[in-house]
Amino acid sequence: MERIILFDGVCNLCNSSVQFIIKRDPKGRFKFASLQSETGQSLLELHGYDKEIDSFILIENQRIYLKSSAALRVCRNLNGLWKLLTILRILPAPFRDFFYDVVAKNRYKWFGKKESCMLPTKEMKKRFLD
């Protein structure tokens, strides 16, 4: 099963989230690409999404999940108690996404922003799509 996470490569919160996922995904189920990368832009176009989309995105078996739905689908595949968060899927997506949007709208203000996308370490590089 192919699982690709597209994330904002200049967002400190997003980069920390990628590190968090990698640490709890020792089997390497997830691959990553920044939204700003050629690969990220190509994947958005391939799936019919605007290249300016600004969301955490999971592509799982050629299906796109956005915002809280993407985050919760990722959680169900992580080691540890993070799987328990999937219970939040019983809440309607618009309700969940309201809180997601508040954090997303303020992520640069609260967590900062990099001038360029992060460079993965040699160990992590195999998890990132070029």
C-alpha cells in the first residue's frame, strides 16, 4: 500500500510533524514530499488539485485525504497510543477541520517558518520522494 504525505516544507510545525511521524513509523509505511517540491506539485496536479493548496495531505492508494481526515488516517498507522486518536473520526469532518484550520492559519505565527524546505538526514532521505 502506497502512502505519501505532502506537507508544507517551510513550516516549522509541519517539519516537526514529519519528524514525529518518522519516529513512530519504523516500518517506513509513509513517504514524504513537500508541497513546494516538483514531486509534490506533480502529485497535486495528477490528482486534480490546485498547486496552491495549503493543507496536510495524505495520498493512500491513489486516494486523497485532507486536513484532519489525513492526520487521523496517519495516526492509525503509527506505533503507540496515537492509534486511539482515530476515535475522533466519529466527529463530522467540518467540525474537526474547524480546529485544524485554526492551527493551520496561525502555524507560521505560532511555530515559525523556514526560508527553505528542510533537508533530510542521510537516514531519512530514503523516506523522501525527489
